[in-house]
Amino acid sequence: MKKTIIASAIAAVVAAPAAFADVSISGQINQEFVDRSGQDLNSDLNSDIVIKGSEDLGNGMKASFVIHQVMDDGSYAGATGTGAAQTTADQSITLSGDFGAVTVGRFEPMTESKGVSIANIDHADALDLESTLGNGGRAEGGFKYVSPSFNGLKVTLEGQAKTETAGTDDFDTTSVGVEYSNGGLYVVAISEDTSTTVDQTTFGVKYKMGDIELRAVTTEQDTSGTKVDHTFYGAKYTMGANSVAVGMVDSDGTDDGDNIISVGHSLSKRTGVYLTHKKNDDSNDQTLVGIKHSF
């Protein structure tokens, strides 16, 4: 009897790694120091840990999950930072198959994840030219359907439920998006409704040819008939272990005329250093130096 128990225990230990074969851990940590006009030296320490896993359900179906934790120990916006904060960025479960993919849980709305994030062409974490127009942010209770790819074309339907309140919509943010990918070309169009009075339309494009990458994204927010536009243009050029990125903003907001230039050097495939300068239209310029390690 004891031999049987011991043999079973050994078999369980030996078999255990197979059960976790489809689970992976990745992420990054970066430390940045920001010199901002009129303030003392600021810092931004950020770490991301992403746990992913999947299971084959048979009949062409698969289940997968994502858990994304963010540790942020301050902000360039304040001289002393905001203190350590842990945030659960994403928690989602996906069922996929020939029908496409259905995701439920907590995740970014498509406008953020596929649209305005195109503006993040520079190397820095704390500085960017990304638009904040109409982005509803992450929320628990998200639902997303992504169709299969038809010659590079995919359609996404998305909604994020909010706390139930009498007389209001069940979904706080709803989106319809179309993506097209072909070689180095990526095009996306998204229509998002963040409330009963706010509508937003985003068009973005990325094109990569060899060492050169070009990006542009424009967003129009309509709040009860009042429209505000935000457009980003950017380019990136890679020369071996070195890269240079530039970007500028044309908008109806206070960030009109903002521009950014960023240079980076890869010490290895996982570690790099970078220098980023952001020139704000209000003359409150910022210069950042950072180091990043991915795992």
C-alpha cells in the first residue's frame, strides 16, 4: 500500500510540469529619471508582470487567460512621486476557435489598445504623445468578440459593463472596430461610445518597410455636438542596435504642437537604454533618461 502511494506521488510530481507546459511568465522593469522645466528631478519606476496560459479543448477550440500586474513607484508629474501602487491591468479569459475569439474580463477598450496606442512610438514609459480623448479605461465586466481573419481583415465587437444603475445603459463603453493587416501594413478604424453623450472615432495606420516605420492616428471626439480632434504623426528608424523615433501632435487641445524625439540603444535583446525629449507647446519641456529590461 505504501509503495503504491509513493509511486503515485512520484508519478504526480513527474507529470506536474506537463500541466503547466502552456503557462508563461513575461514582463519588463524600467527606471526613468525626468528633468522637467521648473521642477526638481523626478523619477518613474515601473514593472509589468504578465502571466499567460492556454489549454487545448479539442475540436479546434482553445481556452486561454491573461493576468497582467503593474507595479508603479512614482510619477514624473510630481517631484516626490505618488508612492508604490499595484494595479491589475488585465485579467481575462478567451475561448477561440474557427468562429473567432470571445474574451471576457478586464482589458483595455479597443480605442486604447489598438488605436491611440499607435502614438507610443518613442522608447519612454513616462513620456508619450498618446491622446486621452474619450478613452473609457479598463473596467471589469468586459466582453469582446474578434472575428476570424478574412484575407487580413478582422472585425471586433466590444462592450464593458459598469456598476448597475437604474435608468442607465448596461455597457459603459461599446466599440466596433475593423483591422486590416498585410505584410508591413496595418490599418484600423474604431467607433466608440463611452456614454450617452460622448462618441469617438479613431483611424490609425502603421507601415513598416525594412528599418523604417511610419505611424499616424487621428481621433475625433463628439460630446453633444462639440467636436475635438487629435492627430499624431510619427516615424522610427532602426540602425542595428540603435534607433531614433520622432513624433508630433496636431490637435484642438492644449497639446497642439507638442513633439517628441527619442533615441535608444540595445545592449542585448532584452536590455536597452534610451534618452527622450518632449517639447510641450506650453514650453514646459521634459528630458528623460531610462533603462529597461524585458524578460
